[in-house]
Amino acid sequence: MKKENPAAWYSLRRTLPPWRFGETLADLLELAPRFGIDEVIVKIDTEEFSHGHPDLDWAERYREKLFEVKARLAELGISYSLNPWITAGHADRGRNDLERLPGLECVVGHDGSVAKHCACFLSPVWREHIRALWRIYSETRPQVMWVEDDIRTFNHEPVEFGCFCPRHLRLFGERIGRPMEREELVRAILAPGRAHPWRREYLEMQRDIMVETAAFLAKTVHEVSPETSMGLMSSGPRLHCLEGRDWTRLAEALADGRPLYSRPPMANYYEDSLRGFYYSQDSVKLTRAVLPAGTVELTECENVPFTRFSKSVKFTFLELAISFAYGSEGVTLNLFDHAGTPMRAEEHYGRMLAEKKNYLTALMLATRPEGRFRGVRLIHAPGASAVKRLEPGAAYAELAEDGFEMMQALESHGVATTYQESEVAALAGETARALSDGDIRELLAGGLLLDGAAAGILVERGFGAWIGVEGIAPPVHRRDLSYVVSAEEFHNAGFGGEPGKYLTATLPFLGSASRFCDLRLLPGAVEVSSWVDPDTRRVAPAMSYFENGAGGRVAVHAIEYRSSFGPSFCHPFRREELHGVIDKLSGGVAPLRFSCDGAYALAWRKQAGKSTVLGVFNLNLDDWNRGVFTLSWESGKLPEIRSLDASGNWAEEAEIRAERIPGGITVKVERSVSSDLPLVLRLS
């Protein structure tokens, strides 16, 4: 894409199958300009009709078609990039490359499962083949060569996690100084309690292999086309903890001296619930946070299996709006099938792209300037999997980093989150083990929200006096507590509560699988809420607040968020509880919180130069009739406010006004907000 692009950038990912090439190319050349497409990323040998690892004769024949595509797109002023669908392979899908590539070594799972298509990155046959194949592709000199997210060590069906093939085991044995069998290594990796040192060593081995593999792919392309940039589709940093990914080293190796392109996953491959967008915005922000500055970001908007039975046009628009609202430079669009069906069969998506381009451009220009997203800082630790403590019988997937549910708990109640610096932070679960004592002291000197699991780790590490906790037991099901818990009473008026204000303890839903942490407070700690029994007697603290000697403010919620977040967690009273606590932790007024007469907001605040952009998506089918943004505000003057209309124009609205409050402002919205269009405001 152009470095300083003046409009919302659309990159269409499109397959032109050789057996219907002429028709699908003509369809593309006719419709791409009408849809406002800026770039076409040609996907090769894709999906249903993939051959697995394509043979070189096939690739050489298809290369001539790619030259034609590039030339015809250039006539239209549309950029050309390339997306081989297979690097190592996502899943076997019935393919058997062991027969087609003699000597190919495929991944072996932790459970002994063996793939027939998904290649091991150490396989010499795979490397020889991919080098020859990608040299053929690189001759077309694409703007970007995209590496799919099969450059990872998990989810290579039928293999779930890792590679424990003979080559990996030999290499691991060399690192520890003795031979190693798969079963012994897996037992050590999944051992309960304190992490076995072999787990870290295995993750570091995987990390080094992936960095070297990324360098190999980039060098292969740049030997032929040095001006081509490399692009990386990823699978979410919390999951990549499972492979010990070092994002900085991997990015530098793959970039190979060129600008790096990133395609963060937005999930929502099909339309399930608007609430899926909580993952989308978090994935964009977190992936950006772990990659080097200057990385070009184009989000991944998917639609599988590529019709309106899968995803509505309105849902697709909201996905694009979230991309640009959260500061992305463009979107990659995987909207049309890869089975040879012309785009005109689902032209509704294209009409939307054209109609909404002015709006999305205005949204992009408002949020792209340098600045920061304001909110509660979420903590990500790339080394979380190496130190996470497992319980007996834990599955490999449980090595993934905690923290996703904490994000959902805050965002679904109108509390904006960020991965940038902030006066208040939130930390959940076993991620706390991956932080140094210095990291923890820094957090404890500001505002910090802890779930019970993270609080227990801090107490274990000697920080109990810093958080106002004398003792806290590990998380257990409420049936294993010494007292009966029926509900949480949010009774403290200093945080917006009042006696008799009850929240259910049947979390996260009717199955009641939540885990509770028995909490004992130190003198000076304030009880924000309490657990009550069936007779409404208060039996234990549920949430506490404490101000420590370092000037820090700490709240502890005596539940494990990983097992507790769900429909039962969400409630108007919960919103009041979290808003009151976050304000206290912020030392006045939160960076941003949003309330409305409905449910499920997704709010954001971008500070860019002299302007502040506020926005909120309604992730509920019910319209709201009024809403209030509350935010810290340093200026002595009330801002001028303009809202973004559906045509991409900024205008004043009499129904939207700002008012002063101590330490901040409120922006009151006295008009309806539907799920069809986000409310976006520019304050200056």
C-alpha cells in the first residue's frame, strides 16, 4: 500500500483458479474498481481445490497467469500482492504429501499424532521444495508476499500442539545434553505445579527454529525480488505464547530490511454474535503492541464459507469499521469464495465497500495520527507459557496466556482497554508469574485491578502488604469453600454501591463453573463488595480496595476471571461496580468509561495531537436512547464536539454536549445509537 494513503485501503484476497481463470479474472477486472479495491492479493492453490504443497511444474504454469494478473491490475492502478495459501500447512484435509514429496517429514504432535501434509520446519525436503516454489512466485515481484499463520507450532490438524518429531527430539536432546523421548518430554512440559525447566527450554528451542524459518522464507523471496515486502498473518499473541514466540526477533528476521506487513486476526470467520468483536479489537491492539514500530497493519476480515449465510453485509461493515476505529491502515478482505464463483454472485459485499469508503476514510483519518489509545492497560507477557503452573491432568492448550476474560469483563461494561501506558492497569491469572519483581512494583505504584488468581501469586511472592491482603487461597469451586456463597453484595456507597444490591454468584452461567478465592484483608483495606449466604449474611470479602505506601491503589476481586466471565457476570450493577473501582484506581476519573440505557458497549478513546476521538459500538440488537462518556480531561475548557455521520462528514449535534465534573468531563448523548453504525465523536 502507499505509505501515506489518503483513503481507507482495501486489499482483496482473491483466488483465480486455473480451470476458470479467464472468467474470474474478467470478473475481477470489472468489479474491483467499482468496489473501491486498492490492491489484490492473489491467493494461490487455495481452500477446497488446494493440492497441498503444489508441484513445481504446476507453479511454473500458473506463474504466467500471475504475470497477466499483475499487468492487467496495473492498468487499473491496482496494486498486486501474493498469498501462497500453504507454507507448512494448516491441516491435512485429506491430502497426503508424503507420497507426492518423498522424504517429507511432517509434524508429530505431543500425543503422537502424525500429519501427512503439515510439514515440520526442520524437514530438508520441505525447505528444498518451498525454496524452489517461492522463487517461482517471487519472479512476479509482488508488492507483498504474505506468509499464512501456518507458520506456527499449534493447530496443524490432526496435530494440535508442538512438533515432537525425531529431528526436534534430537535437537532438544543436544540442548539438554542427553537423549529424549516424546512421552518423557511431554510429561515434563505438562507437569503440574512449578513449571519443569524443560518446558522453557523446549519453548526457547521452538522460538529459535521459528526465527530461523522466518529468515529462510524472507531470504528466499529477496534473492529473486529484493523490493518485495513480507507480510505475516498471526494467530493472536496469547496463543503464540504456546510456542515461545519472540515477536521482535521474528519480525526482524521476516522483514529482512524491508517494511513488514502484519495481518492480525479478527476472528468472526462467520457471524455468530456481535460480541465477537470484543476479540477483534483486542487482537488488533495486542498484535500491534508486540510488533516493532513502523509495521504496516492490514486487519484480516474473513467470511467463511463466503456467502450471506455465513456473514451479513452489515456485520461485515462493522468489522471494517472496528479495524479503522482502532487505528489500522487498511483491511484485507477474504469475502468471496475460492471455488471459482464470480464475485458478482455476492455483489452485495462490494456495493457496501464502495458505499462506505468515504465513511471509513473519515474514520481512518481521525484515528491514524500519532497518539495513544487511552484506557485500562492490559498486561501481556510473551513468556507466560514458560512459567504457568498447571493442575494435574491439564491439556496442552492450558499453557496459553491468561488475560482474555479480564479484557472482556472490562470492555463489555464500557471500560476501554489498551496495551499502552496508562495510570491504571489490570492483571489476571497466571500471567502474573511471568512478571519480574520490578514489573510488579511498578504496577503497584499506580492503579491496579487484580483477579483472585493474580492476587494470590503476588501474595506468594511477598507483595501482600502492597495489595492489602493478609492471605488468599488458590481458586476453588464454591462448593469447596468453607462457607456458602449465594451472591455478591455491592454495598459500598463510596464506589456507587448500596446495601441490598446483589449480583449473582452463579458464574459464568447456569453451569456455575466459576472458581472463588477465599480472601482475608489487612487493616486499612476497604471492602467494596461481599459474598453473602442464602440469608444475605456477609460471609467474606468479594472485592477490596487498598492504598499502599508507594502511593498505589489496588483492587482485588476474589474470583478467577478465566473461569468466571460469561453472561452471568454481566449486569448493570456490575457496570457500576467496575466503573466505581476503575475511577478510584485512576486517582480521580478513568481514562474512559461509557454507560448507556442498554448493554454491551465497545468504547474507545484515541488521543491524537490536539484532538480526542471518542467512539462506541453498540454490540446489542437493542437501540440505546441515551449514553454518557466519562473521561479524564486536563484542559480547563470544554471541547467543541462533532460527530461523524454515515456519509463521512463531521457535524455538530444539539443532542450531544459536554459537561464539567471534578477531574474530567462527561459527554452526554441524548439520541439513539443502533448496532448499524458506531457513534464517533471528535473533541477539539
